Amino acid sequence: MLTYEQKEKIKDELIKKVPNLTCPMCQNKGFTMADGYFLNSMQADLNSVNLGGEAIPTIAVICNNCGFVSQHALGSLGLLPKEAKTDEPK
């Protein structure tokens, strides 16, 4: 479950990026945020499933009227920790 603080931070970043969020299906302006993250696994082959590896963490926003679900990448919202640089001399 996401904490109140996590949800508020996500909400603030979404409002900055999409100030007039409107459902593309029904034009509603009321949304609910999922109470956890989605992890979309990257797959190199459509004929098999690879667990682990590269993934895109997202938060889902759900229209209160029609139920349309949109996913927003946490990295694009600036909500992922900065990766450690691996090309620096040791």
C-alpha cells in the first residue's frame, strides 16, 4: 500500500506534468490512484516470458466514471532514485 505522503508526491508531479488531466474516453476529470505500483517487464521475445530484468515502474490512475486506466512512468515523473554511475574510475 502506498503511504499518504507517496500518493501526495505522485499527485503533485502528475499535476505539474498534466495540469488539466481529463479521461480520454469520457472526458471526466475525477480520478483515483491505484494503491500500489505496476512493474511492466520488458520482453525481447513474444514467444516466451522472461521474469526479472529490465522493467518500467508505473503508477495507475483510474477514471472515477468509466474506469479507464492510464499508467504513468515513475521515471518520467522524477520519482525514481538516481542510478549510480558505473563508468567512473574506481
